[in-house]
Amino acid sequence: MCSSDLMLEQVGPKKLLDQLKAEAPQYAKLLPALPRLLQDYLQHRPNDLRREIDALMAEQRRTNRLLQGLIYGGIGFVLGLIVTQVLLRIRLW
């Protein structure tokens, strides 16, 4: 038996069908509960998502403030270097 035949036995369509047949009783019990489970999920999930989105937005605002500070600090530093160079070349002092 070659390795491709062995692989088909382990993960092929026949194996999938055998697993579905073996798990069919569990699916039969689960299917009637799916609408209720879905409704519960949809009713409770938006609040969780809202909290997560609010936390992400707060973190994004914090990151934006830090980046703005870094950018303004960098611009101030570069402008300070330019002014210093101009003053040294003009020799105002």
C-alpha cells in the first residue's frame, strides 16, 4: 500500500463519511437546540462586542495621543536644530 492510499484512508472522503455516520446521533440531539443557542448567542454577544470595541477604541485613542506627542516632539527637535544652525551661521551672539 503506497503512502497516498494510506493518507486517503486516514483523511479521505470515506473516513469523513464514516465519522459523520458515527457522530450522527450527537448531531440529531444538537440540531433541535441550535435555534435557541443561536438566539442566546445573538442576544448576549452584542454587549460583549460593545465592551471590546469600547476598550479597543480607548486604546486606539491612547496610541494616537502617544504618536502625536512623538511627532510633535520630533518636529520641535528638528526645528530647534534648524534654528540653532541658522543662528550659528549668522553669528548673532
